[in-house]
Amino acid sequence: MSEISSNQPFGTPTWVDLGVPDLDRAREFYRALFGWEYAQLPTADGPLTLCLLRGRRVAALRPRSAADTAGESWWLPYLAADDCDGAVRRITEHDGSVLAPPADLADLARTAVVTDAVGAPFGLWQGHALPGCELVNEPCTLVRNDLSSPAPEPARRFYAGVFGFTLDGNDAVPDLDFTFLRRPDGHEIGGIFGAPTATASRWQTVFEVADTDELVARARAAGGTADDPEDAPYGRMAALTDPFGTAFSVITRPPVP
């Protein structure tokens, strides 16, 4: 379990939200899946639904916006930025683009939505009243984000140039084109998968769960779809979609010795 009460270092995945066409249906599904409760927050762009676990804010649901890719639905990760406006400038200097320019999200944070050099959308989060997810790395919370791209090399250059991430291979799976992304202090923030057959570059969100098999059954019963669980090097995983076709994954990690 990790409780977060202060802003994370530059580039750390710190928040995640999802644009949906039907907030009531989304709340119903994710409550059935993760046991989330909700708090409504009015904003200039419409109602924001904060997802709560034990009263702590762990994600958000919002009406679909220009930041959402037409015809596709993905959880959008936000990387921490102590200067959101300055980070946007760095991103455009490294061949990224801006989908939603920096703006204050009520009193919670200053945010922007951008794309990287290979077209993958992500957000920036400069925390004010909310540093980001207040719980991570425990069941029913965010545990990981990884970028899947048919063009991994320019993606690697982009994230190293903008955020100063170091790039390390993965000896545990030598047949997989995977690069760890690490902050300058060595902390791992995610990775980049080379996916030659993918039609677009996308950040993929993984939530931790206590029991992947049980969670898959819950997702199917609540109107989502799910692949059968499989054992992976880092835990038991399954790929899911919600009732709107949003793709994400869940993992049950082995106990820490």
C-alpha cells in the first residue's frame, strides 16, 4: 500500500482519468469492479466524478472531450509536472503536440493534455489541492502505465528528452521489445513496448487487484469483457474492456517476501 500526500517528482505517473459517454453507467461498472465510491465536482468543462477508495481519491470519470480519441477509449495517465506550462513547451520542442492547453482544474491542479512524438495522448498534472492519486499500488488502485507503440525508438527519444528518463532493457524477457523508463533518481515509472502490428501508440493502464480470476468474473457480470487470466513474469494478469470498450489491464502481484 502507498499513500500519497505530496506532489510527485517530475514525470512520475500521478493521476488517471477516463472520458465516458454515460457517467451513470460508468460509475455502476467501476463500483462493481473495484468497489469505488464517488464524489461529484463541478468544473468549467462539466462534471468531474472523483473515484474514491476508503475516502481517498484514486481516479476520475468525466464526460468525453476533445482529449479523447474518436472511436477508441483508454484511461488517460497524467505525469507529474512542477511547472505544467513549462512542460508543455518542452513537449512541443520535442515534436509533441497539445490537445488541451494548460488550465486550472478547479482548485485541484493545473493540467494539460498532450501527445508525444508518436501520437500517444497523456496528461500533465501540477498538483495544488490534490497531488494526484492518494492511494496507489494496492488492490483497486493504479499500479502501472506502459506505452505500446509501433515506433518505439522515437518514443524513447521523446521521453528521455522531455523528462530526463533513462532507458534500460529487460533481461527477464529477452524476446520482448521492452524498455524500462526510469527517473534520474533511478525510480521506475513505466516502460515502452515495441508493438510492430499496433495501429497507433497508446499508454496502457494497469490496476492492481487482489484476485485476477475473481475480478475477471466480476467484470463479465457487470457488462464488460475480459480475456482469461494468464500468469506473467510479474503477476497474474488479464486484459479487460468496460461497457464502452475502454481497454485496460489488471494484475495480482505475488506477495512481497
